[in-house]
Amino acid sequence: MTPVILADLDDTIFTTLKSYPDRDPKTLQRVTTAKNGNHSYMCSHRQALLAWLSSGATLLPVTARSLDAFNRVHLDSFREGAIVSNGAMILAPDGSEDLAWSEAIAKKCEKAAATLARAIEELEKAPINIRIHQHMHKGIMLGMTVKSNDETQLGVDLNLRTAEKLFKESFQFSDVQVHRNGNNLAFVPGGVSKKSAVQYLLSIREDLQNRPTVGAGDSLADLPFMELCSMMLVPNNTQNSKKLFS
Ligand SMILES: [Mg+2]
């Protein structure tokens, strides 16, 4: 009986060059293509950890990445299916979409659509230097990600804190949840979560049942799905490790 490892990707399995300030990128393995050139990399230690995690277990990504961004991850370790867009979409091992799950999620996304559209208008008017990535799928917005164009610590703090505050002040009692971690402000329709997608996946995939589970993630937003698992893996120097040790 081998474990099932449910793992977040960004800042858990791989990271951008911010984690390797003194390293020549040529000494790292580039593992994603980012549209703005801020790609993700793995050092030899992370490569060894991923090889170990995927060799004796079933490894399933549970990521905030949209399907498009997930398809720009160049690793062949993920062949068992995936949860993408913060739980809004589930992929089978052959890459096909779970249509029953998507249909249920579409109803939740439709409820949040007006709020997300108004949030985009407000954010685009605000004096902040951000870019907005809408997770569109078959004409439905599954959520969106806001990033600071100024990627210095100061710039990220200022732009994303302002964007989050603006949203929370404008949309109290909202049908959209917001999570901030590093240069990533995620807007997720109410009722959509990594946790609910993991629960559903474990209930329908017989090959994953009655096996020990490990949840891995760097972000506070990962904790609810990690809590479903028998054991947790937390990368050091992350939101979750700081929560544990500060
Ligand atoms: Mg992460």
C-alpha cells in the first residue's frame, strides 16, 4: 500500500528565482514557462525530493494554477490527474476534465461572476501596478489571480495589500474569498476550494481510497485540504512554516 501525496505546486514543489537570490539560473532546472518571464526553477535538492515523492507514491498536484498555467509546467511527474484553479477543475490521469464536478462548480462561479466583474473594474481604476489573470474556462470565470508588476518585496506588499483592502471594503459579505500569499492574490468563488475538490476526488477515485495520504503546501490557503490527510509536509520559510514556528 503506497501513499497518495496531494501537493501544492508553487513554493511547495518549485519556486521562482526569489528563493535562489545568489544562484546562477543556469545551475537550476527551469520547470515552468511564465508569460511575464518570471519562470519557476528547481535546485538539485528539490529535484531529489520530487523524484523521491513521486517514486513510491501516487502524486497529485493541488494547485491554484489555471489549466493554462498548469499546462506550462514542464515536469513529467504528474501523470495521476490533478486539481487546478484552486479546486474549480479536476483532471483525470488522461488529462480529461471531470465534467460532473465542473457542472457543479459552474453554478457557484455563476453566482460570483458579477462580483468578480465589478472587482476587476475597481482594481483597474485603482492607482496600483498590478496584472489580473482571469481563469476562464468555457466562458465561465473560475476565479482570478492578481499579481504585482513590481516584484520587489515593498512593491508586492504595497500593491497587493492595497488591492485586498480595496476589495474587502467594496465587497463586504462577498460571495468571493480572497487569499494573499507572496506575489499572489487569489479571488475564489464561494464554495470553490482545494479542500472540497480533494474530498470529491478521494470519494470518486477508487484507486486512491483506503491508502495513507500526505498533504503538502506552503500557503495558509492549503491548510484545509492538508488537514484531510494522514500527515502533512510543510516547506521551510513559507507562510505555513512561519505559522508553526513564530
Ligand atoms: Mg503554493
